Amino acid sequence: MMRSKRGMSLIELIYAIGLSLIVMSVGYSAYASFARADDVERQREQLNLNAQVAMGRIKQDIRSARAVSGFGSTLILATADDRVEYRNLPTGSGLERRSQHGRYLYKSITAGFSSSDGGVNVSIKARTQVHRRAIGVDLTSFVVPRS
């Protein structure tokens, strides 16, 4: 006896397509979630690196200064051959370093300074937003000029 080969019915095909769409949407949702989390972590690492670079440069400048004046969002340093000034931008979008050699902008970073006990308290805040998530890095340090 020979059986006739029968294909899938229309109902079975609709069920198969529907089930495939559900599986694919769950898979895509999980992938998108992991991709967003990876983006957030990558941005957090970059923000941390930028904040550490800014803090390192500020420390280097303070240690080489002969005179230091820091209050609020401004730090003024007098070195042997230069005057260096750090100042937050009015919009809060970055920290500017100015000297006779030029200007540099640390984006997404703001700083606070206060002189005390022969040194300077430096507080750096780095903030940004990724995928509607606010992320931030805070660094603080007390730095004493060498001279």
C-alpha cells in the first residue's frame, strides 16, 4: 500500500510561522539587552579613563606649581615658566585647561577645588547618559605642591 505524500496544512504552517516569530523576538530582545549593557559598560570604562587622565594631569600641574589658588570651580597655578588655569565650562559640559601653550577640554567632566593645609582638594565628576541611563564616575584627591 502506498501512502499519499501530504504536505502541511495552512493551519500548521501558520502555527509554525507564529512559533518561529515568538522564538526570534525573544532571542532578539535578549541580544538587544546584552548589547545595551555592553554599551553602558564600555561608556563607563571610557568615562573612568577620561576622569583618571584629567585627575593625573591636574595632580602633575599642582605638584609642579610654585603657587596654588583653588576655590569652587577654578584652579589657578603658577609654575616657573607658565600660568595654568582650570575652569568648568558654564554649561557644565566639560573642564577647560588653559596655559600659554594652549587650551584643552576634558569633555563630560567637571571639577571642584578647595585650597587647604598647604594643598588642594580636587574633586572630579564625570557624567554622561547612554541608552537613557545616567552613568557617572567620582574621583577625589588631596594634592600638595612639591615646592
